[in-house]
Amino acid sequence: MKAALLTGYRSDLEISDLPDPDCPRDGVVLEVLACGICRSDWHVWVGADPDVSLPQVGGHEYCGVVRAVGADVTRWRVGDRVIAPFILACGGCADCQAGNQTICADQVVPGFTAPGAFAEQIAVPRADVNLTALPEGMDPALAAALGCRVTTAWHALTGRAALRPGEWLAVWGAGGVGLAAALIGKALGARVVVADLVQEKLDHALSLGIDAAVNAGGADPVGEVREITGGGADLAVEALGIAPTTINALKCLRKLGRMVQVGMPAGDHAAMRLPWDVVYSGQLAIYGTRGMPAWRYPSLLSLISGGLDLSPMIARRVTLSDVTTELAAFDGPAPPGIAVITDFTR
């Protein structure tokens, strides 16, 4: 099979012919239909994730068609179209049994701790507890985007910070996960303001019905958000994983507000100096979040089937050979929308 192989940090991915993956007894092998290119993949590319060993095939936002089924799998058959969250939980530990698969101590993460989906095929272990059937007619590119950015935003807003209709949601960072959070927030009945350094991203968000946008490069973006929201947001999402946006997310909240850390703090940003006086005086709540348990897919898919259109998130359909260029774009303010691999032949 063809795959984009990372052999050195910040180097061009090598389009290689690799052996087809073996099918796990408890898993399946998928022919990959689409795979998103995510900022988390950039963390792998630059060497900021300590769980990654080289060489590695990246890619953790994927959907595909089942081409082989392990002997212990009971729910899936060859030909099924499926999607998986990027955290593949064991399904049997106490945390998994309690519904908290994202903190499973024995998790497998394709593209990080196992070969990922920047490839024509991927082996997916633990298929019975992690895979979900792809809705009939769903664009594979959109389904791939659900695998990390949309699922993470959905779980952050509904499974962690409990966004309520009528509340003001402030999203700091209008990349893939930030835009997903903004669109989901609107669908849940919230009022949404988005902040970013790239005016093109803000214009894109406004064109999709987001209530307000703030250029974070201005003199007082926090003050602008507080003015727009009438004294501060009820809930803020930090969608980049860096100190400036985390600080702004905390400072833009009204008293008793909530902030959910969605962006992945890694490398130089793994430790941040934060305004704890603001947390203390405002009696703020801070939530961490990472991924989404597989059992929550039906509620998200129901929202999408009910009319939530996430297709405008997809800006570019690319080939395996384009992955390095897309990863390098995350070095600076990336263009609006997300890139999805839909051609794995070159």
C-alpha cells in the first residue's frame, strides 16, 4: 500500500510502498476513504509529542471501508463503511465501563502510538467497541473531519462544559476545531463570537452565520469580546493550545464562567503561566478535554442529520503528496477551513 511516512522531524513525508497491515484478531483493516490533516498531526511532524517514535505513518481523522475482519469481531463485516474516534479505548477497564473511554489507560492512538491513516489502508484494533457505521450518503471527507476536530468540539461543549441555549460562547482560534465548536454552538442555540488573527478566517465564520468576530491582533481583543457579550462570555473555548489564547479565553469570561481547553498544549506550550487571580476572583471553572468516547457518536450524527451543515469546514481535498505542505502551513496562521486527503494513489 502507499503511505506518507515520517522519517525525520520537519522533513518531507516519504510516499512509500509499505506492506498491507495485518488484521488484529479484535479489529479490522480499512481501505481508507478520507483522512483529515490536523494541527495534532503537526505536533507529530515537529517532534512535540513524546508518544511518537519514528518512522511513523501519521493521520488520526479517518473513515473507510472494511476489507478484513478479525476472528474475534462480531459487529462488522467486509464492505461496511465505518468511522472511529482517534482514541481507541480497550472497552473493558473501569474507566471504559463508566463511559470515560477517552481516559482509558490502555488506549491506542493511530498516527501517534500506532500507524495512522495517511495511507491506503489502516488496521483498527478493538473494532467492536470503537467503530461506528458511517451514515448513508455522508461525504467521506466530512466523515473524516468528524474523527477529531468535530468530535472533540462536540464533547467539549456537551460532555464537559455543558453549553446551554442562549449563552454566549467565545471561541479563541478559528481553525478546524474552533470553527467546529462555533458551528456546533450555534446549532445548540448559543450566541457565538470567534476570535482569530486571520481576518479571512473571521470573514469565513461570519459567512456561516456566526454572530460576531474579533481580530485578536487588535489593541484589546478581550475587551471587544466582553463588550459584544455584554460583560463576558459564559463559556470560552481555547482552540490552539498556546498561552496567549488560553489567557484571553480566561479573561473574556463573566464571573462564574467556564473555559474548556480544547487546543493541545505541547512542546514549549506544555507549561503556561496563567492569570490565576482571574480564575480566583471570577470563580471560574476550567475543563480539560481530549477526543470523544465512541458511544457519543449517535448524538452527534443525529444533530448533523437534523440539519447541522459542517461541509463548509472542508476547504481543500488533497493527495498524499500534499501532506507535507499542509503540515508546514500550521507553522503560521493557516488558511481557513481544513484539508482532507481523498486521493491516496499519489
